[in-house]
Amino acid sequence: MQGILYEEPSIWLFLLITVIMGGWAAWMTGRAIALTWRPFWTLIIYLFILGAAVRFIHFALFGGTLLSIHYYAVDTIVLLIVGALGFQYRRARMMTTQYRWLYERSGPFSWREKTSAVKG
């Protein structure tokens, strides 16, 4: 997997910087975008910027390649996945708590109309 997902000598650096630290920041970014009722595409813009910041941390602390499209894409894809999950989790929670008479949770990332709210 070295060379495909990460360039550092150990996978632990990739997991620490990209998955744990970057993932936490991406989750919180997704949560913040959902809390302010912004559209999903704004999350994508913010996560592309966050991907550059994660790439800089790899470069500054561990001597990684700063201007690598490949590793930037890998980092950003991980952040997009985690950020989208954070966005959808918070949006589902907001829909079911703020509109509890209309919607109920159908899973951690989804909601549906309540059967009592459906007309007919």
C-alpha cells in the first residue's frame, strides 16, 4: 500500500494525519455546514482546501511531497468521505429533531416521513 495511499515509511503516519486528524476536521466541517443549512457543494469546496492543509502537514512535519496531485487526491478523497458522512449525520439529526412531527430517523444518516404525517 505504500506508494499508493501514502508516501511515508509507515502507514501509522497516514492514519494519524489524514484519517484521524484530517478526518476529525472534515467531520466537524461537514457538521458545521449542515448546522448552518448550507448546500452540500459548499462542503466540497471547504474540503478541497482542507486537503491542501493536510498535504502541507505531511510535507512540513514528515518530509512528504507538497505538490503531488496523487497524494493530494488520496488525502482529499478520504476527507470527502468523512466530511460527507458528518454532513449527512448532522442533517438527519436536525431534520428529525427540528421537524419531529414530520420526520423520523430511519438510520444514522437518513430520515423518512412519519406514517402519521402522510396524508391519505
